[in-house]
Amino acid sequence: MDSIAPWGFFKPGRLAGLFLATTGSLPRTYLGKRIFFGLRGVSRLFLGSSPLDVVRLGAKLRIHASGNVCEGRILFNEAYFDLEERHFLQGVLPRDAVFVDAGANIGGYSFSVAQSRLDAIVLAIEAHPDLFARLTFNVSQNPGLRMRAFHCALAAQDGEVDLFCNEANAGENSIKIESAGGRARKVAARTLLSVLQESGVRRVDALKIDIEGAEDSVLGAFFDAAERALHPTCILIEKSFHRWDYDLFGLLARMGYREVRAFRNNVALMRARDSG
């Protein structure tokens, strides 16, 4: 029913709307955060697992209140969803940008870029079948955006992999970390280069990659095989040092990248102009 009913079917009721208006207006101060997290907890108990149709990040989105931290942040107050990182990307992306969202979840970063840069091409990659279904529904409700969704896990080679699913937080599924959650699900695996080649893009202006510890294997294979023209100008990557099998930042430095901005959970790197 979630992905079949047209957008607007799950419009928030009066009480839900009041909760959302309250949490959405809270400032990101110490007190504001304490109130926000308290009201969010109460709201989740009230809303349960039902989806809500709302406008967030400038797009028509169907969002679930519980079971996915990413969705919850976007729903209750989008400023709590990587605001600094999103503003950074909007500042560095050129006209007609190509943006790749690896580990797209329901498309938070993808919609943020696509709505702020209507001329941008956005490639959203998501492995989890349920999240991919939500992502594609949201894409379908915003036909004016140049977005394309790919259903696969990124890996060092094409094939099939086990995706270990976190039942408590759907955004923490991993092909690398068995403790990510409960049961494993077989999903298609593709290399980043394979996805880019299918998409037909000739360059990547920014890559956001958050794939729960598999960033090292995916980027290592990519830089081994991809021509320099496809090396992203900017990489926004989750800080997963403890999960990587080698010094990924060392590799990126050798490929011509330097750190330009550190965030709470992510790092932004830019490629030097003369590196390709």
C-alpha cells in the first residue's frame, strides 16, 4: 500500500502535523536539541510505522517515522540531516553538475542536490530492497528532477553479495559488517565504475559515499580501473577508519586528493587541479 497509493494519501493529520511543525521549528541549540529528541521519541510512539507524505528538501517525499534514523531526521527537522555537508556540496558543485550518492537511503542527499541544482544529474545508489522501493517512489513523485536510481550494493567486483540488514536502523545495512543487524539478504553487487559506465556520464563532480565500512574496497577497485576523467572532483566520505582494511585516506592522498573540510561524521576531500 505504501508505494502504490499516490503521494498525498498519507498526509499528516492534525496532531501529527502539530508534532512536525513543533519539531521542525526547533533551533539547533543545546536546549533545542534536547526538546527535539524528546518530542521525536513521543512522536514515533504516536505515529508508529505508518508513512507520511510531506514536502522535505524541496521535494515531495514519503517518509517513515521509525526504523530509519535518516528518514526520521528528514521528517522531523531536515536541518538535523547533515545540514553542513549539504550546504558544502551546494557550494562546490558547478553548473550541470554530476552528483553520485552512494548509499542513498531514501534519497536525502540526492534530493537536496537535485532541488538546489535543477540542472544537475544525480545518480542514487541503494542496496536495501525496501529502501530502494522508497527511493524510487520518491523519485517518481518528482519527475522534473534529473535523477536516476540504481538498485545494487557497491563492491569490488560485479556479482552477488550478502547484505547484513540492521532491523533497528535501515540506514546501517552493510555488505562488510555482519554485526550490522539480523538476517542477510542476497543483493546484486556492482562496481562504482560499472554504474558510472551504464549511466553514460563522462565526469563526476562530487561523490558522497556512505556504505557502512565498504568504502575502502569500493574506492580501491574504482581507482585501479577508472580513467582519470571519471575520478570525482570532490569526495564526501563517512569517517569509517576502524572498519577499513587499509589506509584509504593515504590512497586518496596519492590520487591527488586533500582534505578541505571535516564534519562530525564525514570528511570532504577535493582533487588537485593538476591531478587529472
